[in-house]
Amino acid sequence: MDRYVVIGNPVAHSRSPEIHARFARQTGEAIAYERLLVEPGDFARAAREFFASGGRGANVTLPFKVDAFAFAKERTARAGQAGAVNTLAMRVGAILGDNTDGAGLVRDLTANLGLTLAGTRILLLGAGGAARGVVGPLLALSPAMLVIANRTRERARELARAFGAAGRVEGVGFEAMGEGFDLVVNATSASTRGEPLALPAGLFARGATAYDMAYGAAALPFLEGARAAGARASDGLGMLVEQAAESFLLWRGKRPETAAVIAALRAA
Ligand code: ATR
């Protein structure tokens, strides 16, 4: 059987094995998919060993997405734009690095939540690795404006500068994030650290959507605040399943149906 892994630290909590097992059953693909815990600093050795022993592909999660970028001999354009790799695939002669996070977010927003984002005002909270991976795909939706707001203003400015040629994007500090957004995406790690974000009044336009790229309990503080302010709120479980579906497509050449898998994970 073709072998796949998710590499991370920690990785015991990862739902990727369950998601890919469901994709495999649904598409009739015979694959084995397991978790691989790797120590910080040991990514390249562990990945080399996995592929040398016949492994076909890997998902890469925190904190190794930049290590995976360096490890990949060839990279897709969207991985290059993100500066990070979440999917490795054995290709003839070389290991390909891809990044399916942004595509996963966009697919959840548009196909699952039914949002039309062309001409809208989007706010992205955070300027770390998670935020960087989704800036290009969000700009590709042609919003009227994408504002990146970060606690450390300079990081937001740098990120906006890096994508200035890709659309209308501006980087600001939290104090200047503005108001009246149709979509607010939380890509900070504040809630996973138990440090709730204080959102200014007026942040959300009428009918706005709040989206947290984290899922489950970690997303609750942000989403509860957003609901109290009148926004529709979604956690990132759909993004998780959609980025996995993009990886599965890269590995197996088949795109799995995601709706039933998202529903099953929610129910579990
Ligand atoms: P990741 O890869 O998850 O994005 P990261 O690169 O460490 O991790 O980035 C974490 C992001 O969450 C940053 O935007 C960080 O803001 P700073 O650049 O100012 O550090 C943001 N963040 C973390 N804790 C936060 C908090 N309590 N309030 C606001 N932003 C926070």
C-alpha cells in the first residue's frame, strides 16, 4: 500500500489520518496514512528517511512548514508565494512541495459558505506563517481591499509590501484596522494561546462573516465575540478538510467529495 504521513510536533491531535482514511474509502484508493512526530531540528532527516523507505507523500503541520519549503527540490507557484509547504509529494526524480492551505480556505469560504468576495472588504488578522499562506489566494478573489492587521505593525506592512503587485492590500497595526469589513479572517495564534483578541466596535459590516482558521475550542473566543457583534461565524474545520482534499488530489489525481467528511468530523 502507498504510504503517507502527517509530520508535526505536536501531531497526536491531528485529524488528518481520519480525513484521508475517509477520502481513500470514498475514492477506492488503497493508501495507509499515519502520524509522524518529529523533534524540532530533525525535519529534513526524518523526511528523507520516510521518502527513502518508500513513502509517497506527506502533509506538514506546525512547526515545520518552512523546513518543508527548504526540503522540497521543486515547488509549486503557490508554495513559492506562501514561503511555506504543507504538502510533499514524491515525483519522478524529485520531491515536490506544494501549499494547499490558501486554496483550502478559499474553497471553504466560496463553495461551502457560499460567499462571493469580489469587490468586498476583507480583513486578515495576523501576519505570521498562517496569514502569509492565504494572502495570495485571498487577493486572487479580487476584493476591493485586503487589510492585514497585526499586533506588530511592521510585520503586517512587510507582508502587504510583499504582495503589493497581486492586488489592493494594506498592512496596519491593530489600532488602525478600520471598520466595515465583509469578511474578517483570524490567522493569529492568540486564541490557541488563551489570549483573546479585543475587536473594535463597527469592525463588521452588515451581513459580515467572521472566520477563524483554527477549529474547535481554539476558535471559540474569536467566534463568540464576532457573533455578539452580529456577524455570521465559522471555524476552520472546513478549511482543514478542503486543504486535505487538495493534497489528496495532488497525490492520487482524484478530488474527494468534502461535504460528508466535514459533517462527519463535526458530528464526532
Ligand atoms: P503562525 O505560523 O501560526 O502564524 P507565528 O508566525 O508565530 O505563527 O504568528 C503568530 C501570529 O499571531 C502573529 O501575527 C502574532 O502577532 P505578532 O506578529 O505581533 O507576534 C499573532 N499573535 C499571537 N498572539 C497574539 C495576541 N495575544 N494578540 C494578538 N496577536 C497575536
